[in-house]
Amino acid sequence: MSEVKVIDACNTFCPGPLMELITYMKQAQIGDTLELLSTDQGSAADVPEWVEKVGHQMVGSEKIGDVWHIKVRKAK
Amino acid sequence: MRILVVGGGTGGTIIANNLARRLSAELRTGKVSLTMLSASDRHMYQPGLLYVAFGQMMPDTLYRDQASLLEASIEFHVDPVKHFMLDERRVKTQSDRVFDYDILVIATGSRMVPEEIPGLVEGSETFYSEAGAIKMYKALRNFKGGRVAIVVGVPHKCPIAPVEVTFSLHDYFKTRGIRDKVEIKYHYPINRIHSIENVAKWAKPEFDRMGVAYETLFNLKEVDVQNKVIHSEEDTEYAYDLLISIPAHRGMAVIEENRLGQAGWIPTDRHQLTMEGYDNVYVLGDTTNLPVSKTGSAAHFEAEVIADNIASIVKIGTPVREYDGKVYCFIEAGHDQATYAMFNYLNPPDLKPANKSMHWFKMSYNQMYWSSVRGLL
Amino acid sequence: MTSQIEVSDRPAPPSEPGVGPAELARLSELATLVTAAQDAMSDDIVTRLSAALNEGMILLDRLTRNQALMRLLHTLERAECQNLLEALAEALAATSRDLAKGRAADGGLGGWVRLLRDPDTCETLRLVSVLGSHLSRNLQASRAPDSSSS
């Protein structure tokens, strides 16, 4: 089991967090899980849509305080 | 007090001229000195490049000598900065000259980085440089029909450009009478056709009306120049005959080399426009990491605030204004209609239907820009 | 005016809300005018007009913020300065006529002596010398504050 890589995209705004995730996803290995931290409300909707289109896997999405923690596993 | 402005683009020029006007007495008596360091002796009206790409403007009309735009009290050197020594309050230039300052303004701007996507430089037309815009016009003129793809990387200069170029392509082919032989497809990296939600809402029915197809969540991975196919990170593809690209941008290399900000964007206080950690360093325009559009109008409104604040620091020892995130963008909706978007940190834009008068307002602004950078408008 | 008001003993009818047919006709006339103007304009015309306006504004800004020029304007408003300007313009025109008509100057010492014998030449030299002494005095006066402050 690979460890979770955290991407802190707090205080960046749409489309910043999604772009950060895409950048790191390119460098990740299949099976890796990335955790995106974002304060941008839009990311909570954008990221799952992107993940679905690409065919990766949503692991979880929850808001703790002001920060969304969105976990995605690289599937391909 | 020594004020140093690094960068002679829209933001740097407006700030320097505004300061020269506000501090004319102090500059005359030598209480204040005002110096600008720039990479070029020419100043380009960058929004004009889109018109060049459609043969509506000649490139030589986009330039003025930088020195001719500056107030006489500004000491101007064409000598770009290589090293920022913020803790020592000094910079070192390409020619190894050292400039000490009390207040620094960084307005170095941004640059496109198409080379980061394999095949994009060779395979696409882009209007983000003079040579590119001329080449794109020639390609359009030689185009007899087929599939036109528009691809967008983020972030990029001029947020409205992807929508504007699409409208312009539609009108251009219509005017030439070959619109029915052209398929236009627009590709955008997020899950709507523009990052500003209300612009997306306004443009979508317009795209439908013009018969422009679109694919969202399309992040360009590579351009297969040989076979003329674009591939996305999302594993979709599109075969094109003509590829128009708006490449992703980064801040200037000197910002990254001096480790002032990731990807060349300097972390900036949203309201004071000071660099995080340095009260005497102001940042504006494309150079900031602020959640506002990378456009001349943002630089303009930021410059007004910073110039007011630096002048008040000189006069009463404290800044007096805050930036509210104001941006005003003209939106050319084809070759004879336009609308505009105005917004700030708190209020999204409310787009009106496009009309001819707004188009002429934009045409006029293309000329009024020169009085705007002189600090007159 | 007051008598007219007194003649009518009935209160004026309350004004109708909205716009009457006459106003509508005028509005439509105005709209036609605007449309006609719009149709007559082109991108090129708008661009040229704005460029001219813009350059004019920049020039005006430069002129009005040039302190020496504003002082000069103030000086030129005096009647004797205006007379002088007119005289200068007339003289320039006459000079250009005379030069076109007259014979080219003789060279050599003889030519010099002939020129110096001419009363007009003497008067001209006097004018230049008086002008020179005033100019020098004014320049000294404008330099004076600087030299005293340093």
C-alpha cells in the first residue's frame, strides 16, 4: 500500500486546486493515493467530475473546518 | 526615499507615472527618487495581438517607445534585474549594476510556456507573441476548410481570450463565406467552458448559436504533430486541421530563479498588495498569486492603489487604500459586437448582451490605452 | 408670466404616467438618428477619432503641467508681448519676401562696409544688443534663487 501524498492547494482558487491535482497525478504511480487540500468550494464539485472522466478512483471527500480533504487513487 | 519599479509593462508604467504625478514636488526637491528597470525599450499594447491574428491591426501600431510614455522625472534604464536581495533592500541587474531601494515594486509579468506540452510549439498557432499572431493570420488566410481545434492551458494571460478567439474565428470564416466548411471545437480544462462561472453561462448559448462544439475537462497532454491529433490527460483525442492554442503561462523566470514564488507567481497580500513577509515590497499585475485575472485592467486598478499608498507613505507615513480585487474586461463577441465583465473579490460579473457600442468602446480603448499608461485615465 | 397663470382658474390636469405619442415619436426620431450614426461609423473611423482625441488629451496634459509654459502663456497675455509676436510674424513674412527679391550679399570687406553704413543695419544691431542685455538679465534673475539656496 503506497502512502498518501498530500497536496496543499489551500488559498488558491478555481481552477488552481484541480490543476495542482492534475500536475501531481501525472507524476504519481498507479495505485498511489493523493490527498488534495483546498479551501475553494468549487473544487469539491470539480475534482470528482474530473476523476470520473479520467477513470481514477475517488477515495473520499470531507470538509474539516474550512478545508476540503479530497482523496483520489490513481487507477491508470 | 528611493522607489524602484522593476518591470515596464502596463502595471509598472502606470505605477511609475502615477507616482511621478503624485510626488512631483518631492521628486523636484530630491526628497524622493523614482527609478524604473525594464527588459525592453519598447512598450507593446498586448491586447492588440488578437486583432493582428485576424488581420484587423498591423503589428507596428501596437508599439511605443517606453521612454516616451514615462514622466520626465522617472529615471529609466533598459537593464533587467537578475538578482533580488530583498533582505538587503537591493537588486542587481543584468549589467551587474546594483540599485538600492527603500520601496520596491515588482511588476515583471508573465510568459507563455507552450514548450511544456510536447508538440504544442510546432503544432499550433498562438497569438501571444507578435510573430505568432502574424503566423496565425497567414495560417487562417490559407485555410480552406476543415477542423479547427482551440486548446487552452491555465493559468493564462487575458482570461477572456479563449472565448474571444472562438467568436472571432466564427466571424472570420463567416465573412470569408466558408463557415459551413469549418468545424470549430473548443477545449477547456475544467468542467465548464470558462473559469469565471458567469462568463461560462453567458458564452454557452452563444457557442450553441454559432455551432461551436466544446469539450470540457480537456487538459492537453500532447500534440501529435505528424498525425494532427491532440491528446488529453483524460485520454480523449481530437483530429484537427488547424490548431489554435492559448498556452499555459508562468511568471517570469527571474522570479522562479530568485525563489520569490512558485511557478513565478509571488505570494501577495490580497488587499495591501505587498509581498508576503516584506512590507516594503509591492507586487502587481500578472506577477501576483492573487485569485484575480491576469489582465492589464487588474494591473491598472492595482497600480492606482499601490501608487496612492506609496505616495501617502511618503507624505504621511502610512498607506491609505486597499485593493478590492476589481477587474474590468472587455469581451469582443465577434468582429462587430462586444460586452464587458466587471468583478471583484466579492461580486461576480453580470454580463449584458453584446452590442455594437461596446465594440466601439473597446476600439476607442485600444487608442486610449496610451493615455491610460501615462497615468491620465 | 404671472398673469398667464392667473387666467387659468382650473388646476392643470395631472401629468399622465408613462410616455405620450408625441414623446414616443421624438424618441423614435432620436433612435433613428443614433442608428444612422451607428451605420455611418466604421471601426476605422472610431479608431482614428479616438486616436486623435487621445493624442490631444496627452498633449493637453503635458502642456498644462509644464510650469514654464504656463508662465510663458501668462507673459504672452500682456498686450506688448502680443504686439511683439505680431511684429515678429510680420517681419518674418517681409524678410522672406525681401530675400526672394533682393540681390545676394556681396562678400569681402567692401560688402561689409556697405552693410554697416546702412542705417537699418545699425538699428538691427541695436535691437539685438538690447534684447541680449534683457535676456541675460532675466536668465541671471531665474538662476539667482538656486545659487542662493545651495
